Amino acid sequence: MPMPHNIVLSPPLTRRLGLLALGLATLLPMLAGSMANMVLPALEQAFAVPFAGVQWVLVAYLLGLTCLTVVAGRLGDRLGRRRLLLWGLGLFALASLLCALAPSLGWLIAARALQGAGAACMLVLALAMVGQLVGPARRGWGMGLLGTLSACGTALGPSFGGLLIGTFGWQAPFLLLVPVSLLALGAGLLGLPAEGAPPKKESIALARLLMLVITLLCYGLALTSGGTLALCWGAGALLVAALFVRHERLACSPLLPLTLLADPRLRGGLLASALVASVMVASLLIGPFYLRGAFGLDLGTVGLMISGGPLLAALTGMPAGWLVDRVGARRVVRLGLMAMASAALGLATLSSGLGPLGYLLPILLLTAGYALFQTANNSALVGAASEQTRGAVAGLLTLSRNLGQLTGAAGLGGLFASLAGTHSLATAMAADLAFAMQASFALAALLIGGVLWLVGRRLEGALAVSRD
């Protein structure tokens, strides 16, 4: 998609439009994800289905996001990052409209998977292209900017979602995404730098992509099922994953750059990203049900409260980038993880007698710590990659985060619902919701503690940048 020849813009304006496109391409996928957490309680009532059904509105989005992340990273390097980003924006706008028009839960789940596919292109290519607009010397600032906008999307989702759902119905949040994504598409057409060479024609290995889709689908079903059925789905996921890896190693043009995983720094950063992301998405999923069921709050108030944590993370993103540029990623990673571990422990021992504010304060600390960790981790891993592999590394980083979110949404979310002791969380007792919340965050604290041990004991220096 070349820039229209009849429009001539000054370089500073072109750069601002490019940054606007990358910023919105980062914000919108997070907005779509966090809005869905507020939609789930309304969908339970609108479609008269249990939590296990509406949970797939979130899981389907993450599946689409995860599957296309793999293709977006590699094809962005080979076919042109700008072109793929613009196509992703267009697909995201179309899917958002289809979500708003969904007449049934099945339609909505399918549209959400399509929306996730567009979001994958947006997130991966925005992360890979930011260095072209800000330069190497300000890469930490650029990553901090994207981290801030990502947090803004997560922060705005619950508040806008809660208010829009309460006033106009569950379709309204999806309609809001359509004009904003079209604005991003226009800014990208005008402001993103043109490709330096004509794109190469590249075929997609559909068989291996299908294996990946089946693997992730089985994984999601294993996390959302119970008993023997979960074991069967898990075994299926392992079997197809083994076949996928075997074919990938023999392929001339693999979907996943598995050879890059030989670097222990990259492996450690990806594993840490996945584990931390699982905790964050679970906190956003648990919040609406806990605050509404335990304290009787309306969706608008719940949305505003949940937005407090991501809003603080948004304010932390830019200072985190500044801090990374000056003291190095390793120290900032540890600081963020320690803040998250403290917050999770606070939530695991929280008394309902403290009221909604007692829940909000640890959530603020949890999300601020996540902003520190994410900015430092992203800057270290993408900054250490070569120009030829930067898109692939950005894709792996996004993939690891998506896998973590899928695990948190399906696994920790399912654990929360199971501990609440009911198929529909709308009918759960306040004491049961409090117990389920505490147990879920106790497990989250163990996960974050494991990441701290991994970074501190086994991967000493693995996330360090050249300034450490």
C-alpha cells in the first residue's frame, strides 16, 4: 500500500503520523482484550450460557492472536513490515464490526478469532518498526512509548467497556473499535516509511500453520476442560506439537525461528514474559466477577476501578524506558518482578472486610510492576537482535506473551471459576468468590517467585543490555 502520490507531508508530520499509527496499533489490541473482560458478565446473561462458554470469547481472541503472531513475525521480515501492518489494521476493523453484529455466541467467538489475527499483525509489526522512526539511541524511549500505549489500552478497556455496556449494551465496545482502527489505518498509509525494496513472493506453509492452530486449540481445550477430557486434549496438544517441531526443523523456510532459541538470553526472556503475562490477564479476568459479586458494584464502577491499575502502568511506561536506558534492563526487570510478587501475596491474603479499596491497592502495585518488567524485557530482547532477525524476535516475544495470556485466561480463569463452586459466576456467593480470588493469586505469587528465581539464579545477566 504505497502512500498516495498527491499528498506531500513534511518529515516531522510524517514521523508523527507514523508514530500515531504504531501507537494505535499497539493500543487497540490491548483495548480489545481488556474490554472483553468486562463483556463476559453481560454475555453470561445475554446468551444464558455458563462461564465456560463465554470464557471462549477471550480464549478465541488469544488463539487468533497467537497463531498469526508466528506468521506475522516472519512474513514481516520478508514481505514488508509496513504492508503487513496495514493489512492487519484493516482486518481488525472488519472483525470488530462483525463482533458488534454477532447474533449468537458462536458468531461472536469466530469474529473474535478473526479480530485476534488482525491484532497479531499490529502488535508484532509495531514493535519491530518503532526503531525505524526513533533510531537506536532512543530505542528505550520508543519501547517505553509503546508500553505506555499498551497499558493505556488495557486501562481504557474496562472503564469504557463498563460504561458503554451499562448504557448501550454489550455490542457498544466493539463498535467503538471500528472508527479508531480506521484512523490508525489512515495514519499508517500517510506516515509509515515505504519499503526499501519490492516485496518478495513468499508462500505460507499451510500444513505447519494448521498443526500450530490444532496444537493451540487442543491446549486451550485442555485448560478449559476437566478430568479425563483435559488429559486427552493435553496429550493431543503434545502429539501435534511434536509433529510441528519435527517438520519445522526439516523445513527450508520455518514458521518459527527455532534456531534463535539456542540463545539462553532469548529463552529466559521469553519464558519470563509468558509466566508474567499469565498472571496479568488472570487479574483482569478475575476482577470484574470478584468486585461485582463480592461487593455488589455495577459494571461502570467496576470498570473504573479495574482501570486504575493499567492507568498507573501507563504512567510508569515512559519512566521505565528512561530507567532502562540509564541503569540497564536487568535491574529494572528484577524491580518489576519484586513489585508484582509483593502485590500477588497481598491479594492472596486479602480480607474482604477491607472492601473494594483493599483489592484495588495491590492491583495498582501489580500493574506498575508489570510495566517495569515489560519495558525492560522488550527493550533488552529486541535491542539485542540484528536487523535481519528483529522482526522474528519481536514475533517470538509477542508469541510468548500471548501463550502466557492464553494460559492465564483459560487455566487461571478456569481455576477461579472452579474454586467459586458454580457453573455461572453471576450466581456465586461472595465468600466463595473471595476464596477463589485468594487461591488464584496465591498461585500467581508462586509463578512470579519462580520467574524471580529463574532470572536471579539460572539466567544471571541473561537480560542485560550492553550498558549493564
